[in-house]
Amino acid sequence: MGTPNWNLCMSTPVTKNQISRRTLLQAAAAAPMFGVPTIASASVLGRNGNIGPSDRVRVAVIGCGKMANDFHLPTLLSFKDVQITDVCDVDENRRAHALKRVNDYYNSADRAAEAVCRSHTDYRKILDLPDVDAVCIATPEHWHAIPIIDACKAGKDVYCEKPLTLTLEESRRCIEAVRKHRRILQTGSQQRSNVFGQFREAVEFIRSGRIGTVKSVTVGVGGPSKPCDLPEEAAEPGLDWNLWLGTAPYRPYSSVLSPRGVHNHFPAWRSYSEYSGGSHADMGAHHYDIAQWALDMDRSGPIKIIPPADPTTGIGVKYIYKNGVEMTHGGPSGCFFAGTKGTLHIDRGVLVSDPLSLIAEPLRDDEVHLFRSPGHHRNWIDCIRSRKQPLCDVETGCRTVAIIQLGNLAYWHNRTLNWDPAKWRFVGDKEADTWLDRQRSPEFPLPHA
């Protein structure tokens, strides 16, 4: 069994005016790696037992849509050792809604003296702020890579929604940026923290050999995205549409892409290739992630990608790994593993094996036991303090989304692709190498680390 090198991200250089604060943050993390921090001394406590302002991790939230409202804001607000200092969105209504929510919460929590949340239209304004330690990125998929790289260069740690990137080149550069600037990045693949079910247990059973040697895997999720063909609508007041488009080619406004004001649904920009990898990427970033984890491939990936006979169906692409494992896009929802001793199916609310006896007994001490996450955000905050890699770090997130991007390229171009996961390049295929990135607005080029 191979395990990730959790010590790749060592202590982070700090400026002179940060030393006192960083010392306090690290001193507060008295628990072992990945444990929940305990406060080392009552001297860091503020009013009513709250953690003092000097010892909080100060986070800016970039993107104030449904994921931020339902998940990121309430979770981060619940942590006494975190301060949300800034919110950012290109829509003034969503931005104002998030700002009010944060300030109202801190007022009700009797932390008003330390809580003055700011708001911004452009995330770049946040990166120059010395009192922001980290950013939580919850923007559409095409607006992930550039803020990740920019935040790393500005010395900020990062939590970013999955899928982590839109292109293979974006993934390579994000890994470079995180490693070069020694940042902590957590990919928002919350299934690793068992948010939605027994995913860790399923991976432990598989990596302990309960189903024998894995021969094949199916991943049941939706299909790839398509070019955007939406009709033009009147521009929405209060929305910076050009900034919403960002890296993507210009097109007229559509409320399908950016719904008007505060909304409570997942917008359909996910369907279009200028902004997303489609349903294949949306749920695939969760389930391929579990498949990669179970196969112990967090630092690698497939070497051959084969399109189906009819790629227009958007299902059936095959991935071949160097060890011979074959993974197919399709089958029942979630992940279905077939091994030499039986099968295992894992999905949200589902964990079954055939025969049932394969997982009937608890794991023995001599079998594989993986880290038990205290929660995806909690793990991120703990690792900001300890400077250890989080459960779903940048390369893990990039390796997962690379599978989806490779599959989409095979669908779109109806081509068998040979891939070198170590070099992040196609093998002997100069034409395919031109597909590593995409057309970009000249206003927002992809930066280097």
C-alpha cells in the first residue's frame, strides 16, 4: 500500500510583521497532525471564551452563490478560530447578501468589535490585503485556476471548490504554484471527509484487499459539456458581466449562466464547455476522486484513454492504467469495483458488496486504516495551522479532474489518447498537446507560478 507524502508542504516563510501571528497560530495546534486544534493557553481567548482575534485564521470568501450560502459561509462562521474578513462576488445582490449574513452572525455572536467584514467585486483586491490569511474559492469552474495561482503568489492558503480546474494545463500550473509558494490547498471533494456516506470505509476495504485484486471500475456520472448556444438577454443591473466571463471568450449575457440576484439552485453554466466539463465534471469530480483514492492513484492516473464506438452518447469512455486496471465512464451511480474475490459498490447512502461477507466484518488492526477527517473545512483550517498537507491537496484534486478532462477530450475529438501522467503531456501526439489548454480572453491569461 502506498500513501501520500503528507510532509511535502513544510513550514512557510513569513514576513517580519507576520511572525507573532503565525507563532500564535502554530502554538494553538497542540493536537497531532490532522487532529482538531486545542488552544494552548487561555491568553488567546477573547470575550465569552471566544478565541482572540490575533489567533484566528482570517478567510476571504470568493464567490457568493449557492455553495457559499449553503456550505462555506455557515461552516466557516461556526468555527471560533476563523474570522471571515471579506466576501467577493461579481453580482452586487449576492455580494450584499453574503456581507449582511456574515456581519449579522458576528453581531449575534457578540463578536461585533472584531467583525467588520468587507466586500469586493474583484477578487484581486483581496490579495493585497495583509490581514487575509486564506481564501475560499466558490466561483464557477472556469474561474478557479487563476485565483488559485494568484492567491498562492500572494501568500494566501486556499480552499477551492471541485472540479479544481477546467484544463490540463491549468492543473499543472496550479500544482506548481502551490508547491513553489508552499501553500495549503484543500480541494472541495467533501466525500473524502465522509460528508455524504461511507466513502472512506469503502476505500479501506478495497485497499485492504477485501475484494481481491481490482480488475475494473465503473464510474456512473453524467456526460461532457457542450459549446454554449444560449440566446442573448438584457444585461442584469449590478452584475459585472465581463468579470463573470473572465477567462472565457466574450458572449452576451444569459441568466442561465448567471441567475439574477440571490438564487437557490445550481446554475446551468455547468452544461457548457466554456465554463465547465459538464455533468461529467460536476459529479465526476466526486466519484472519480473516490476511484482514484481506492486505486491508490492520487499521484498518477491512466495512461490510455479510449473513446466509445459512438462518442456522441457521452458515455463509455475507457481509461487504462499502467497496472492493467480498466476504468469505464458509465454503470450504476457512484463507483462499482470488480476484483478477483468479488465486487463493491459505493455511492451516497450505498455501500454493498457481493458476496456480502466481504465487508461484513470490521477492519482488523493489520488492515488499511485511513485518516478520519474531522470535516473538510476543519481539516483545511487545522492544516493551515500545522502546515501539513490536507486530505485532498492540490495534486489529488488535479489528478482527479485530469481524468475527466482526458475523457472529455476523447469524446469531443473521437480519438484514442496516450497520456504520460508524470509529465502532464500526451505521448507522441503533438495535435493532442494543443488541447492541453483552451481559448482564453486576452484580458485574463493563465499566469505562471
